[in-house]
Amino acid sequence: MTSKTDEALGYEQARDELIEVVRRLEAGGTTLEESLALWERGEELAKVCRRWLEGARARLDAALAEEGETEEGE
């Protein structure tokens, strides 16, 4: 479940933190508990990024649909 803090993250902030989480996981050297916490955080950040991208896609689709309606009316 994402927190209110996660919801306030911008796409770039969430993406950058996700990159750092992945880097730390790939580097290894963490305990199992730390790795699980990092993985869980990564999942939360991925959801934040996905919501931003879905929202951007919806806005793009709406703009394209509006443009198509305008062209049909001409």
C-alpha cells in the first residue's frame, strides 16, 4: 500500500529513488531483511511511476481524441 508521501512524489523523484533501490539490490551486501525492505520499497515506487505514466497516457489520449473531433468538425 502506498503512503500519502508516495502519492506526493513526482514521477522523476519516484523513478530516481527506484533506480537507487535497484542499484543497491544489484550491488548485494545487504541482509535478507534489508533486501526484502528494499524490494518492497521498489514495488511501491514502481506503482507510483505506473500511476504517473497511466495518467500521462490518459491525458495524451484525451488530447488526441479532442484533436480528432476538431478535425472532423471542419
